[in-house]
Amino acid sequence: AFYYAEPSRTFNEFLLLPNLTKKDCVPDNINLMTPVTKYKQGEESELRLNIPLVSSIMQAVSNDSMAVALARNGGLSFIFVSQSIEAQAEMVSKVKKFKAGFVVSDANVRPEDSLIDVVKLKEQTGHSTIAVTDDGTSHGRLLGMVTSSDYRISRADYSQKVKEFMTPFHKLVVGKEGIALSEANDLVWAHKLNCLPVIDKEQRLLHLVFRKDYELHKANPYELSDDKKRLLVGAGINTRDYTERVPALLKAGADVLCIDSSDGFTEWQSDTLSWIKNTYGEKVKVGAGNIVDKEGFLFLAEAGADFIKVGVGPGSICITREQKGIGRGQASALIEVAQARNEYFIKTGVYIPLCSDGGIVHDYQIVLALAMGADFVMMGRYFARFDESPTKKLMIGSNFVKEYWAEGSNKARNWQRYDLGGNKELEFEEGVDSYVPYAGALKENVNLTINKMKSTMCNCGAKSIPELQQKARITLVSSTSIREGGAHDVILKENNLKEI
Ligand code: MZP
């Protein structure tokens, strides 16, 4: 047997050291854009994300509602594969009906002034719609617009409320008086808001379409249904039924696929990749994994993977290490694979993005994973806690929780994920069925995480993920210094202690 000289390490055993923070290295200047699929030196990845977060290929995590919410916030979901081909394709197509934006309509314009019916607008653009009315309920001359809109907000609340619908990529600039849609300077506001304005014949503003790609459309504010930019969605596949599943998912509009497996260092994975690349060429993007070392990386890179997923056994619900003794500490795995990826890039000029999958417990560990060479992270537990995850919200004692079960649990029975070529059975569990604390809406939680990540990156003096990967200084911590990192040697105040 071969013995590794170093023990297998986890994220919890590392910290980042601060670097010089220059005055322009502030959270607003941090760019978290990241590549998802491989690209050649000097080119750009065809698929990039605004934030480096993707949700796990799991029944308890990634359905269409999760995918819409996460894509709206700049990330990506991979719709779970452990369901029928038809059901999975249906989820993908539901996500593809949406576009990355909202249409805000003034419901108080005169019907004869309105050029666009909100129902048609919704159908044409795929945007969700918000009607602005006097009191946020049913008042408004265009009653049809009010009732058919997805959300209603009052004029008074407009500037405040609209922020809630905006993703971190839309900048809201509010004037002294707030924003009134019927004001003469609305068009100026529309530009400042990074919106596509829709105006009537007399140049009055009827709708604001929030969009990040506004620049493209500034020239012609009337053009609404030109645009193919819909929300991005990924989908899991397995190494059994790919000849039928892949065509159905592509037909439904999946932007990227990923082979879902606990062990990706197998010939079943290279067969699956070969079939996809031989059938569709490079236009279909597919990730593979999971692997934990240089050999696994090179195997999947040579087999044609567009990105490679790292991690065997770090997941919060995973008991693969206990059941089979297979796995590796996630930090050690990532460090070795990232080095292999960098060497591969120097040798071939092809950059293959890495996804660190599972085991993230604290927000800073996302930054640590990126610093160690991941381009994005996949999380299950994190997303399972939100309103948008597919599972039930329950009350246990006085706390709300959400259900979260593993793909290798008896509940999910995703035997294909553990495929070893035998008969189609899950003979023993590799994951557990559990609860996670309920945490509310995805948007607020992701915003908070992003803010924390940006703060960490500012301390590291890095304004982008590649800069972080280049500059980060990472240290191992001793078990006693971990204790030093939390509150210690003080009496923590508790709500139920009375002051005297
Ligand atoms: P976490 O974010 O909850 O720590 O980990 C999520 C990851 O655990 C998933 O993306 C997947 O790779 C992995 N997973 C899912 N089911 C199992 C299992 O049954 C598992 N063992 O390990």
C-alpha cells in the first residue's frame, strides 16, 4: 500500500492571514464572477456565474423553485437526477420560463396610454411582474395589471420595496424624494437604476425592466422580446440512463450537466463523457466527479470533463467514510487537485474549473475553498435551510427546521450515485435522513454570506477570485488556537439572565 505522509485535513484546520488592504479594496469593488466550464488560455469560459455558489444535486435541495431563486441571485442549481427523466426535464423547463429580471409597472397610467399588457409582457419576457399602486393593494386604473402581476407594492414603499426584489447586481439609486414613476425625470432614474425603460407615445414611463445587461438594450427601449437571456439552470445525470436523460434535459433547456456520483474515478464516468462529447461535441457542457486526487483529476480531464467536482465524504449527511472507509479530508483533496489543475493548465493551456462539493459549515470556508483553488462551491445543507428548498418545514420543540436527507439514504435511494455496475439496488445506506435549522428566504441569507465573503477577501487584499487564489496566505491551526478563535474566557450574556 501507499502511505500519505500528511494527514487528511479539513477546512476547519485552516485560517487566512490578512494581506495589505489597499484603499480601493472595499466590498463594493469585489468581483465574485467565476468560470463554470473549461476554457483555453486567453479566452473566457462560455458559462460564468456572478457568485461562486451552486446547490447540490439532491432531492432535498435542488428543484425548480430553488433553481429560480439561486439563479436570480447570481448562482446556479443542478436539478436533482434521482427522479424520472420526464419529471426532471419538466423542472428544467419551468426554470427556463423565467428571465433574469423583474418588470415594474405603474398601475396608475391611463389604460389608453399603456402600450403593453402585463400578461403579454410576462409571457413575452419571462420576467416576474410587480405592479405599483397607490396603496399596494388593488387600487390602480389598470386593474388587470394589478391582478395579473406577481407582486404588488405601494407607491410610498416603492423605493424601499423594490430593493427586496433586486438581486445584488442591480444597483438602486434613490433620490431625495424617492422614486415616483410618474415624475418627469423617470427616464433619468431608469438609466440610473440600470433598467430598461418602457415608455408610452408621450415619453412617459410605463415599465421598468430591471436588467444587468441593460447596456445592450439602451439603444431601443421598446424592444422587450428580442432577448434570449433566461435564468441559468444545471441538471444532474447518472452513468446509467444518460443516452435517454441527456437529450431530454437538453431539449428542456438545461445549460450545463453534471454527472452525480460519490466516486467519479471510474470507467463509467469516462464512458458517459465520451458518449456526450461524441454525440454533441463541445457545445454540450458537462461536469464530472467526485474525485480527491491528482490521478482522479487527470482521468476526468482527459475524458473531456468541462469542470471537475472534488470531495468524497465531507458532506454533512454523508456516512461513506464510516460505512466504507473511503474518502479524504476536503481541504487536502482540494489542495492536491488544484495543484494538478494548475499544472494541467500550464502544460495544455486549458483551464478546468474546480467545484468543491460538500462540507462547508461556516461562510468563511467558502473563501478558504476558493483560495485553495476551487472556482465555485456546491452546498447542500446550506441551501436546504431556506424557504425555496423542496422539503417540509416543521416545528421541533420551539424551533423551525427543514428536512434534509442524503441521496444515499433509504429515503432517496439514489443507487445510481453509488453505481458499481451490479444490480440496481441500494444495499446499504451511505447517507442519513436529518433536519437542518430553518433559516428563511434564500435571498437574505445569500446576501449575508456574500457580504461576509467580500469582507474576508478585502482583508486578504484580493478584489477577485483569481487574485485571491494568487495572493492568499493560509495557515494550519492547532486545536488550542481554534479555541482562541471563538469567544473565550468571558461569561456570555444570555437573554434569561437578570441584571442586578
Ligand atoms: P453538505 O453541503 O450538506 O455538507 O454536502 C452536500 C454534498 O453531499 C452533496 O453535494 C453531495 O455531493 C454529497 N452527498 C449527497 N448525498 C450523499 C450521501 O448519501 C452525499 N452520502 O455524500
